[in-house]
Amino acid sequence: MRAQSIVSVIAAAAVGHVAAQTTGELGDATVVSNPAGYVYEAVLPEQPFFKGSLEGNVKGSIVAMSAPDGKGVQFKVNFSNLPKEGGPFPYHIHVDPVPADGNCTKTLAHQDPFIRGEATPCDSSKPETCQTGDLSGKHGAVGVDGYEKTYVDPYLSIVEGPGSFFGNRSFVFHFANKTRISCANFKLISKPESGSTPSNCTSSAAGTGVMPTPTAQPSNTATTVPFPGAASTSGVSVSLIVAALAAVMFAL
């Protein structure tokens, strides 16, 4: 009986640990209150980074502006001339901008200020637990040519400062197998008239109608963002739990 109890405890710990991986090391993403007047745009270049069977490049752009209610960012995305196979096609905001040589690999990993990682896929029903930059994970991958969609993401900042700010970053368009097809930098198109004081604040409560109170923001540096596929301490601990469980079962 004692051995069975140990097995139960270890199994419960393993399940709880895996479930916890849907939340970042710094917690869930917080709702960001943004000032009006900011508009950013990113447009894919004429030539692809990875051509494959493409004729030319995927045509596409993302226009981002302050959400109508001030909570988060409204995105307008459109993509066409998609590859004939290899979809559906995800797209994400990445940590670094595209360098002058157009190398999409140098944009590094997804924007992830809460340090969630990519091992566990985004659950679109719980967007606050997803990587901040995982736009297609939260709002849907591109599955048809001539794709257009408008949506609000409450967890991104349009004002420079917090780790959820994307205006100095890029987005990357991928094959379903994560191969990078093309990428583009966000550029500031318009901003509020001079004299206004931009500010934002965050709240863990989503859509309550109450003005959120300022909270500490994660660091806005690439050093806190794990690379895709990189080993993590969480993966090691899961392995240890499984090994312990196997040892107890063998002892039985």
C-alpha cells in the first residue's frame, strides 16, 4: 500500500508539472492598456527567405493599432500567394528585427517575456497562457489563400518599455513544420500628436471594465527569451519524475 501511495503522489506531481507548463515562469500574460493614436505596419518583402516551390514570395502585411477600447492591440492581417502545400501557416512576432541581409533566422525565438517556451502548444481558449508573440496560436493559423482577419490581442503593448512591446521587433511567416518562409520588421506609421504623454499599464484581469492598475513588467531583453527547442530545467524535472515512477513500479 505504501508503494502504491508513492506511485500516486509521483503521478500526480508529474501531471501537475506538465499542466503548469502552459503558464510562463513569470506567470500568465497581463492585459495591457494602450493610448490611442499609434499605428505600426510590417510588410513582407518581394523575395522569400526560403523559396521552396513558391513563385515570388508570400504577399502579406500586418497593421497594428491601439485597440478601440484601449485594451491591447488591434491587428489587421492579410496573406496571399501561399505555398501550395505545407500549411496551415503559422506566424509569430519574434524577438529581434530582421537584419539588413534579410536572414529570418536572426530574428531569434518568439516574443516571450513571461518565459513560457514552445514545448507545449498554445491553447487558444486560454490565450493569457500562450507566448505573447504567438499570434497564430492565439488567433488562428493561415489556412487559405487570400486570408484576411482582424482581431484584438489584449496582451501586447504599443508603447515602448515593457517586454510586450513589439514595435522594435519583427514577424515571421512559417510552414507548419516551423521552417521560416519570410519575415518583416514592424515600422511606426503614425503616433499621437506631440505634447501627449503616452503611458500604459497592465492587469491580470481581462475585460472587467475596471481601469487596470500598473504592475511590474518583465524585462524587455532577448536574454530572457528561450530559443525554440532549447532544453529547459522543466524538461529535466519531468524526466526525473518519470524515472522515479518507473523505479517504484519495478520495485513492486
